[in-house]
Amino acid sequence: MRRRTLLAGAVLGTVTGPALGGPAAPGPSVTPAGRTTPDARAVYFVSYDGLVNNNSFQKNGLLTYKGHQYAVWYTADRSAVVGRRTLGASTWQTVRTGHTLRYDDSHNVISMGVSRSDGRLHLHMDSHSDGFTYVKSAAGLMDDPSGPSWTASRFGAPQSTLDGLALTPQFTYPQFVSTPEGRLQLSYRAGVSGNGRNALAEYDGTRWTVLGEWTASTGTYRSEHGSSTARNMYLHGIDYDRRGRLHAFFTWREQNGAVVCSPGGITNHDTGYVYSDDRGRTWRNDAGTAVATTGTADRVSVTGPGLVVDPLNPDHSLMNQESQSTDSAGRPHAIISYVPGRFGQCTTDYVADRTANGRAFHVRRTASGTWRKTEIPVPPNSSQRTRLLLDRYDNAGDPPLRPDRRRLRGLGPHRLDPVVRRRRPERLR
């Protein structure tokens, strides 16, 4: 098996990119803070055109907390490793968690989360429509990083449940998100691509609780070509803003390929948006109408009212799992990409067509409450996904990177250390 160096690049500063909504213009500068190598021989394999140590949906493979930086990866012998360093230092302390990567599957990423209520680090890993592995640290480890030693004794044994909570036998896409009160939530998909539901669990500092599923896979979607009765919602993200509102942009992927004009296309359609003001218990559309209650039969569905903020049929190779953010006023922003109609009304090879004619668009809610969409004037020239970053001054950026697999070696972007990359699309599965 080939292996490559695992890079944890940390660029502290704002992001340079073309102005969104107008001609390209100089943006804020970027100042590289340095480069460090936590592991010179991390595991390497290509799966679904992606890498397991750096994939599009990974949430916090690299994070910064209380003056220390944390990273997770699979090393050369497939062991799951968690490392830490003092922010800016070149030396990493590493711990093997006791788990070994099971398959050559780039979906089986490691994601991190911090429960501020008890100072624990949580790791969720190695799952693609099957079981998962969960590891958590001792309480208080994250609150005094310069105190406790960084050893395996600070972590519990790997588990196949969340402290006894089984969740689902078909688990994919772990994403931890912290609530304003310091609780830790876990977002995940139950089911499979084209027939799955999004769900939430929550840790209160003492125990995990299942909040339940909040999206539906049922209902009938019809295009001009055919219909589909099963699907799943792919999230562009699930994030709290500074005021405590939980935001989620998404696309739908239909199970039945009859809805597309060509079998070489992809069944993704429409950009939707929902939010929650009660920590993911109730979901509302853009107009403020309740459209779902988590853990009940009342869920966000493809036939739900007022969900679509940018309509698009499945014939334009709309990409799933792109990116989102919120600005300082709590307004939601997303970057989406697809092949516009001026290049034709039917994509026949979504990778080739997106590479040749794909364009990225900035979709955001304005101060007046309306939605605005602007084409970014720099073509991606790639089938890969985009990444949206907002700096502290609400400058938005998405610097164009050419599709180069060497760029996929890094641990990827995270909220506090903006490193931008483009990402390979997930194959149908």
C-alpha cells in the first residue's frame, strides 16, 4: 500500500479570493503561520476518488481549543491516532486510540468534538452504512492541556456504541457540533445513499441521549423524466451561529435514476435550507414555519413547504455536501456548484461536464430577508467540491485550487484555522 506524508498545515489569517458578487478584486491577505508534519507515513489509499484522512464531510479532523491544536488520522499500520501540540509549536504528542481502520473506504473518517461541559475530547470513526467506533477522553483533559499527560491512559477503550447507545446499524457522516450551552451534539445519517435519514444525538456532560431522526426518505419526487420514491438529504453543514441558531443547507439525492436525463448524470436536485432555534428539536423553513419535529414522524421531507431556496432539476450535476457558514449577524451563506443551463440542459458525464463547465455560486440570505445568488467569476475547472470561509470581518473567500491529488494530503479545513481545499465528489453509494 502506498503511503504519503500527512500534513497539518495551519494558516492563521483571512482568505484571499475573488469578490463575491462582482469582478475579481484584491481581498484580505493571507499570512502563512508555518507548516508541521505530525506523521510522515500516514495511511494512503484512494477510495471514491477521496482519501480517508481528508474527506469532504469530515468535521474537525483538525481543531484548536484553549491554545492547543488537535489532529486525528490513521497512521501507516491503520491505527487511529490523535495528536496535540501547543499552537504554533512544531512538535506533536501522539496517542494511539486502540482502534484499527477496517476497510479501504474514504468514508470512514475520524471526526472530533469537545464537550465543554466536562472538558472531554470525543472521537467518532470508521463507519460507512454500518457500525462505528467511538472513543472519549477523561473528563477535564481539554480544560488543562498543559497539565495532564498525553497518554493512552487518558482515553477510554474503543466502543461500538455511544456509552451503550446503539444508534443505527447503518451509520455514516459523523459531525460533532457544540451547542451554546456547551453540550455536544452528533449529527449522522441513518440508512444509505439514496435512502437515508439525518439524525441527532446529544451529550449533556453526563450521558448521551438520542434526539432522533429529523429528515424523511419517503415521498414522491417527480421530474420531467420520471419519479422517485426514496432519497436522502445531504447536508452542506450543520452549524450554530453566534446567537444560537442552528443552520443547515442541503440537497436531495434521489434513489431512482429515472429522474435524470442521462445515466451519466447524478440525481441531486435543489438547494434547501432549514434552521432550528431550540437546539435541533424543531426545524423551520425560511419563512419561520415549523416543518419538522426531531424524533417524531413529522420530518423535513422532499414535499415539505418552503424548503427550496434555489431550485434546480437533477440534469445539471448539482454537487452534494459542499459548504456553508454564517456571518457575524447570523445570516446563512452557502457555496453550491453545478453546470448552468447556458452549457446545456442535460449533463451526460457529471465528472467531465462539471470539470469543463461547472460553476460555483454564492447563495446567501440578505439583511432584508431575501435570498441572493451570485456566480463566482472564477470557474473551478474541476469536478471537486468548494469550501466557503468567512473571516472575522465577514469577508468571504473560496480560492481556486486546481485538482491535484497531492493537495489532498492535508488534514483539511476547520473552523478556527482556515485552510482551504477543493474536494472530490462522492460517488453514488
